[in-house]
Amino acid sequence: MARQERAIRTRFAILTAAASVFDEYGYEGATIGEILARAGVTKGAMYFHFPSKQALAEGVLGQQFAVVFPEPHRCKLQQLVDTALTVAYRMRRDPLVSAVARLSLEQDVRAQFGTVALTQWIDATTHLLTEAQEQGELLPHVVPAESAWTFSAAWTGVQVYSQILSGRDDLEARVVSLLEHLLPSIAVPAVFGRLVITTERAAELGARAALPAEDDEAAEDEPARGEAVRGEVAPV
């Protein structure tokens, strides 16, 4: 058990370091050397978990839901709101969340990573809106998949504008404004009137968002410090 726990901690340390480097330099500008320096691990330890820089980026993308999803709410539209607010709060403070945005939208690698990330968010939003529809929270004309696409695209636009114009300093407030503009077009008025859409809720949810406690796929111990994995070479 101690070995497995250490492996999980090491893997997450590598992912966090990789995310900070991707967020700062972009995918093409990131180097394995810088990631290793920030993670404080050897090449052998890193290759045990991630055989390439692409695998690191995919690992970062795979963490996005573990980091930002709030607790389930009986009102599915409130859960949708809570998710958007949590992402906004964490994006300004957590490199794992911010790096996903950069990897998804960076021009040179958008086709490689962006399709996966954006599709996952559209699918997750469609699922929540479908549950909201089944509970009678949506207006009769709403098609969950179409609304999910629009919400995801609008959220991305707000995030990009906030990044360019204010360095994301106003991101939570802008997301609140977005939700206040879009939700009345799909929500039953009585449901919309009960939704809590505030920057204060963003701070409350974001501050208590737990770090992912994932199960490591490889439970055995990672290679000893300094030990390389033969046949596996990551780009630098």
C-alpha cells in the first residue's frame, strides 16, 4: 500500500509540474528537463508513468474533471452553474485547469488535444442538461445537445476574452454574467429564480474543490531514482 501511495503522489507531482510548464510555455515550448526540475523526480520515475511528452499532455487533460467537478446537486442546473463557477475559480489558481485551456486552444496542437478536451466538456454538459430536462427544469423547446454546444462555446469565448483583456482577473465575474444571460433562455423561470449564480459561490466552491485522489494504473513501485526505462525516450 505504501508503494502504491507513493506512486500516486509521484504521478500527481509530475502532472502538476507538467501542467505548470505547459501553461507557461505551451506544448511545443515545454521541455522534459523543465518538467523534471519542477517535479523533483528522475527520468526513470517519470518514464514509468509517462513515456512521452504527449502522454504527459494527455495525462493533464485527463485530470480536468477530477479537479473541477463539484459535489452533485439535486438541481441539475445548479450543478451546471456550480461546475462553471468552479472551473472559473480554479483556472486562475490551478495549473492543471489552466493548462487544459491552453492545450485545447493553442494553434499548433489544437487538432491534437483540443478536439478531445472540448468534446468531453460538451458531452458532460449534455449529460447534465439531459438530467435537468428529465427533472422538468428546462423549457420545452430546449435540445440538451445543442444547448451544451452553445454553452461550451460561449464559456470558451469568455475565458479567452478574459485572458486577453484582464489576465483572467475578472473571469469569475464574467462567467457569472454569461450564466445570467444564457440560463433564462433554457430554464423554467421558477428554477432559474432559485439558482445561486455569484462570485461568492465561485470562491466557496473553488476553495473547497478537492485534489484528485485517483487510482494509479500501475500500482507497483516506480523505478528507483536514476534508473532509466529501456526503450522509452521522451522528447525534450
